[in-house]
Amino acid sequence: STYDRVEDQTDLTIGYATGEDATHVKNTIYLPKTGQTGCEVTWSSNTPGVISNTGKVQRPGPESNDQTVILTATIKDPDTLQTVTRQYTVIVLKLTDKEATEEAARKMTIQQAATFGTGDIWESLTAQFVLLQTGLYGTTITWTSNHTDVISLADQSGQMTGTVTRQSKDVNVLLTGAFTKGAETTTKSYLVIVKAADVTKDPSDVRVD
């Protein structure tokens, strides 16, 4: 057999992103599926929520600690079906406050951020709506509107409420969320379109732009 599971066990290395190593992981790692001589390699993680069996990394939030993960490679000779294993210890760094605000902003869609009235969507807004004030990793979200005459924002009974004043024509409004954790803030703007006052929601209307 040209397969050598012991040689493959010795030579097997995990691939890390530039500037990273086993003690300092932030990004997806590369887990080879075959060894140098062609043996089959399968991987298992003792904490798949942090590093999956395919090497995908989910970093702990800023309130957590860096996470140590044990990855076990099983190296199998396809001819004899005999196996050897090798373990690797990898440390995944927790998010900093700044990284947490960036991740919270990146993952928050307008569909998640806003609860619209019946029949409303971001590109067809006619009525009052509510905005989320807490994002991922316990970030707080504060909101501003760039057209307060069209969408004004105010706290109503603990809910950030958008009041819509429709105009004679459709108006594009940018709602900007500031995601804050500790001293760090990341902003993200979302486009919504407030429909003209004479536009009805009757589905039988055919609107030609």
C-alpha cells in the first residue's frame, strides 16, 4: 500500500489565516481531508459551537473568555481501514467590544431591526413601526432618522417607535443604528421608503411607476 497512516499522522497540519496560529484564532481554519500519502482524515471538535467539524469558527462574545477547543483527527488507511488519531489544541479568541459592535451591526438586517405594521415592508412604509434597542452580544442600539419630518423617532413606553408622516410623493429615509458596547460604537444605516400619502394598500390597485 502507498498509504502510510503514521506518516500522515506526523505530517498533518491545520491551516490558519494569515497572522494566526493555534494559540490565536479568529477566523475559519483549514482542516485537511486527506493526508500527504492519501489517507482519509476526518475531524471532530469537542466544542462544535466554537469550532465546527469543518473548521468554521464562532468566536465567544466579549463577556466570555477565550475558548480552548480540542480537535481530533482520525487518519484512516483506505486499504487496511486501520486508523490512528491525533489531537490538536486550538485557542479561539473572544470578541473585543469593538469587534462585537461590528459583528452585531453586520448581522442585523432591517427585517430583524424593525417590526412594521400590517402590510408594510421597508420599501413600502405607511404606518408606525418599532425598532429593536438591543443587538447581538448585548450591544445597545440607538436610532436616528435623516428625515425627521417624515419619520420621527421617540421612546414610547420603553419602545423606540417610528412615527410616519407621509408626503405628497415617496420619500427615501435613512434610519441609522448606533451599536454600542462599552466605549465602542459601530453605525449602520438602513434605507426605508415612505409611500406617498395618496398611495393605498389595496392589492387590486395596479400602480405604474
